[in-house]
Amino acid sequence: ADKGLKDYYKDYFPIGVAVSPRALQNPAEAALILQQFNSLTPENDMKMGPIHPEENRWNWGPSDAIVDFAQAHKLKVRGHNLCWHEQTPRWLFKNADGSQVSKEVLLKRLHDHIDAVVKRYKGKIYAWDVVNEAIADNPNEFLRNSDWYKICGEDFIAEAFRYAHAADPKAVLFYNDYNTERPEKMERVYKLLKKLKDANVPIDAVGLQGHWSLVEPTEQELRTTIERFGSLGLKVQVTELDVSVYPWEKDRRAKRPDESDAYTPEMQAKQAAQYKMFFKVFRDEKKYLTGITFWNISDHYSWLDTYPVAGRKNHPLLFDENFKPKQAYYEVVKF
Ligand code: G3I
């Protein structure tokens, strides 16, 4: 069979992809996955809302389907995620009478959730995004003012890592976030990671989500980020890689009637150059990097097409809408 990304990168790191059970059931997508990738991440199905919709009800089906597929085909699995401010179930922050839960109750719920999910997949999931996106979007603030933070203060972060470590001492535990290469955000993430390390919290690694674009990050920003986090003794993975053909702000607002969404040859060439640069940096920084995961399989479907606003078609991945390798793919495997 033809070589895939995983084969070109076998001396470097696993190459993963975010999936849904539906994609695994589509023969064309399943074939592409098995040819190209050797690690899976559930795009949505292990998040607390989908997997734990009520306090005493679990929805294991979709998540089990992904883990079973991985086991059947000897793929690694990265779990995503155990504690996040989005996609939380309705019951989580409330008592039966509708009032807000206490810190003690919320930490107990977090413990019980993490304990159940991590133990269920012990030995089958090698790495977990334990805490996702806890840093504030506003550069002048440190931690995000989420329900987790409002109710628990910053303790929920360290506790989440302790619960996950107790449930599976061998799992590689990650803090995961976006825009980590922007200098101001990098500093705030560094501050959090250093605090956790200094307090002997069982954290092993940091995930750079890698929702990048034609203009960011720069090569220097990317290298600096990997090396700075690496200097804390943490491993690094790029956990949600894609290269949007639009700037960050444009991706997050609706398409105006006069705006084109043509995927021009200029965009394709710039995107191929970006991917080439990113993978050169990844190879150079091999001693810190333990995995690269793409967020979705091909341009047939990207979260950027619909979230947070629908209407502008994006083309952020290495395979086109017909699952064929793009120019960017050939740049990534040529070294
Ligand atoms: O499954 C429901 C469906 O039942 C319902 O009818 C429909 C109506 O809204 O929603 C469906 O759920 C959607 C889900 O994706 C599955 O398609 C949610 O609304 C939608 O919000 C959700 O979006 C996901 C998003 O996280 C949620 O915040 C994206 O697919 C997913 O790619 C995205 O992934 C995140 C990472 O977890 C963390 N880092 C950023 C990344 C991109 O935002």
C-alpha cells in the first residue's frame, strides 16, 4: 500500500486525527484514516456533556465505538477532554433545587466523572487532555472566569490532574490550550504550568491546539513556545492542528454578502508553505514533541465550516473534499 503520514513520520512522532463515529463508518474516510494516521482523538464524544448527560446516566456508545475501532486497528487514542468550560452537561453546576453547587460538591462531581471515564479506558487511552482552555481570552486576566473557576477558584485545575493520575497512573496528562504561541498568551500558560510543576501536580505535557492560519504563528513564535514549555520538563504535542485560510477574527464572524469564499491558488500556495514550515519546526524540535494530531480528516468536513458561525467554507487540512492529498500534503512528507 502507499505510504501515509504515519510512515513518513515513524521516526518522529505519531500522527493523529480527530474523528466522530460517523466518519469511522464511512468507508472512504475509514480507509484514509488507516492509510495516513496512527492515533485517534474523539472530536466531541468524550466531552463531559456528550458522555455524561445526567449525573447517573452515561452515554458510552459513541466513545466506545472510537476506542474499539482504534483497538481493532492498533491505533493510539488521545482522550479529549476531562474538564472544560464548554460542552458541559446541564446538571453539573446545579443542585436539585436549581441553586448553584458548593465547591465541595463540584469537586466531588469532577472526581467521580474523571474516575469513571479514565478507569473505563485504562490501558486503551495513552494520553488525556485533563484541563482544556483554562486561561482567559482577555490578556489582562489570568484564569478564565468559567463556572469551574467561579465555584472552585483555581483549585479545580490541580485537582483534575490528581484525580486523573489516581485513576490511571500510566496515562500521560496534558494541559491543552489555543493561541499558545501568541507571546502574551504563552506567558500566561507558562505561568500556570510552572505553578503546577512547582506544586508537584502530576502534569506531564502541554497541548498546543494548533488552530493556525496563513499568517500565524511565525516560525520563531512556534520554536520559542515549544522550547519554553519544554524547559519546564514537559513534553509537547500539537493536539488540534489545522491551517485556516482566513484570519482568526474572520473565522469567528458571519460571512458578509460581498465576501468571497473562493479557495484561491494563492491561498493554497501560502497554506502549503505554512504546513511545510510547521513540520520542519516539529522535526527540528523532535526531542520535545511526542505527537501531532489534526483536527478533522479532510476538507470534506472541518469544524471551521460550522463553528462558531456557519456559512464560510474553509479548507484547513491536508486532504481535499474528495479525500485527495493537497499541495500542502506533499510539502509535509518531502524531507
Ligand atoms: O450533536 C448535536 C446535535 O444533537 C444538535 O442537534 C446540534 C445542534 O446544535 O448540535 C450538535 O452538537 C454540536 C457538536 O459540535 C457536534 O457536531 C454542537 O452544537 C457544537 O457546538 C459542537 O462543536 C464542537 C466544538 O468543539 C464545541 O465547542 C466542534 O465540533 C469541535 O470541533 C470543537 O472542538 C474544539 C475542541 O474540543 C477544543 N479546542 C477547540 C476546538 C474547536 O472549537
